[in-house]
Amino acid sequence: MKYSFILLNGLLFLGASAQQAAWGQCGGETWAGLTTCVSGYVCTYSNPYYSQCLPLSNTISSSSISTMTSSAVSSSGTSTTQTKYAGVNMAGFDFGMATNGTEDLTQILIPPKYVFTILHNDQMTHFVNDDKMNIFRLPVAWQYLVNNVLGGTLNSGNFANYDNLVQGCLGTGALCIIDIHNYARWNGGIVGQGGPTNAQLTNLWSQLAAKYAGESHVVFGVMNEPHDIPSISLWAATVQACVTAIRQAGATSQIILLPGNDWTSAASFVSDGSLAALQTVRNLDDTTTNLIFDVHKYCDVDNSGSHAECVTNNIDTAFAPLAISLRAIGRQAMLTETGGGNTASCVTFVCEELAYLNSNADVYLGYVGWSAGAFQPSWDYVDSLVPTESGNTWTDTLLMSSCFKR
Ligand SMILES: *[C@@H]1O[C@H](CO)[C@@H](O)[C@H](O)[C@H]1NC(C)=O
């Protein structure tokens, strides 16, 4: 995620017709719109807040749900599937990171420096208990972990702070993604392509994998949002070196997330060559077990996640074509960043997007919203998913309660 703050005026008007269009919303507790779908589509329950017009051929009976997915059956008896994982990013250890991989360590926001937001670990407990979440992504700056020494050993004090977050996550029983939030860079240089060597990055991953080798619920997110990478095949070689280092350090079976070029966009994952290049990455035993493609996509006008209004559900332009490509090669992807503002347009489009992933859970392993964590209330951060608490009562943001929670 890159941070910038721009607001747009309303962009979209939906015309009325007698039947809801393909992929549109058709039900939910507060839904006042159309409830029947155009021919060939059926109104399909997703969660108490959201039903969607899905293709008849896409609706799966409970007897045919694969072992990769869990099932949910609505009170009306309609069968649906869900992605195995749903959750949220917990930002803070990545603050100060620029898209060229420079880091201002003074901006990292962790207790006791922040005082106006509920602690990360308490937020995660709420998300698990009240919103049925089972995965968290924990972004962190590479420079923070090694205290600005490229290729150096983990800094014990800084690692202890980050490990406190990881342990808080593991304590909830959820999966916990370690996300090196550096855009494939360190201080402007691209890993393996003129900047840090592959060995300097694999040294970091070897150390982290050794720490968490015994934790089955730790996921290794090799790198956040590579972009403007000159050679995708060289980048795939860097990713392969990280996978090899992680497995050799004893983390032999955990999920590893493989990120592509173009901010690891789900829309260009095939066309920019990321899928073809990363498809070659292998475990030590030559399998691809638990090597999952890492994709991002936002619902705003330029896929930046910096606008309050949403304009797309990304289905026709990203997730439907990517699903076909994934199915063809028998692989899966995880959407580790998505979201939008806490606005009506984003409720519409983000809910449509997530419902599509849920109905294609054979190829989409899960999704992780951007973002909860250390955002301070006074910042009024456009994509905030930070809950508030009063006494024993938790209140989620509009997008969290409408789309992300289960
Ligand atoms: C990286 O980007 C930051 C923020 O835009 C800028 O201040 C800095 O000079 C850049 N550094 C390099 C090495 O390009």
C-alpha cells in the first residue's frame, strides 16, 4: 500500500431496471434495491449483508464443495462457498516506507508511541471473535528489522517489537502473514537488478524463517508490491531464492506468497508475465505445494486505494480472467490488499468483488482488507478499517461490517 490522500467527487450513477445485472447486489439486511437477477443469473446469499447475482453455472451445491473451501448455507437454503481465509492488514510497522524502498524509521507507529487507537493485538482479538476473521497481514519495513543494516542480522529490540505483533496474531489462532513492505527495493535500488543482492534479501528470509520454522500458522509474504521491475524473469529468480532460503531454514511446509510486477496487480498478473515467470518457482522437492500467488487490487479509479469512492468490482477486468488462468494450471492466488473508502459506492463494489472471490474459492484462497492497525482517528484515513471500542461494545467501519466481516 502506498499512502496518499486524494478525494474525488461522486463518479457513478446506476440506472434502474427491473432486474439486477450480472454480479450486482440483490439482497442484504439493508438492501433496498432490485432482488431478482437477469436471465442466466441467480440471487445468491453471501453473508447477512450481501447477496449477489451469480451465474447459474457458478452456484455449487453443498455436496460438490471441494475440500479447499468451507461451506455456508443461508436460511433460504441457497448453497454458497467461501474462501478459506478472510481478514485484514494490521499496519504500523510499515509507516515511513516510500514506494522507492526508502524508509523513515521515525514514522513507524507502535506502542507506546500511539495512544489514540486500540492496540493491534486487541483489534485482532475483536476481528476473530466478532467478525470471524482468520488471517492477518503484518506489514513491516525491511530496514526496521535489521535496523538499517542491509544484509545484517535481525536487530534484537526491533525484532522483539515485531514478534510481539506476530505472537499476538498467532494467539488468536489465525494465519499471520509476514509482509516485507519494500516494493522490491532498498533505498531506491531493486533487489537482484542493480540494488541489493539476492543474498541480502535471502539472508533476511533465512533468519525470519528460522525464527518461525515451528509455527504452522505463519505465512511468508516475500515482498509487497514490486513495481517497474526491468526483468520479470530475474525477479522470479529472486523469489525462487527466497523460497529456497525459507524452506532450507526449516519452514518446510508453510504458505509462501509470490508477488508479481505492477504492484502485484490482479488485473495485469497474466498480461505482464508475472504468472508465467512465477509459475516456475518450486519448493526444495520440486513441488509447488503452498506456493500461492500474491495479488492486490483496489476498487477506486486508479487501483491506488487512495480515493473515498469506488468505481469497479474488478470482476470482468481482473478476477474472472485470472480465475480462468489459475484453474488452467491448477494453482491458487490470495488477494492480500483490497478495499476502498467507507462509502456507499465502495460497499457496493467491494462486496461484489469479495462475493466473486467467495464463489470462486477453488482458485482464490482468501482475501485481506486494507487496513486496520495504527491509523490515528485524527488522520481520518480514507481506507481505515480500524474499529472503535466503548466499554465492551466494538464498532466496525462501514466497509468492515458490510463486506469484510463474516
Ligand atoms: C525516495 O522517495 C522519497 C519520497 O518521495 C524521496 O524523498 C527520496 O529522495 C527518494 N529516494 C531515492 C533514493 O530515490
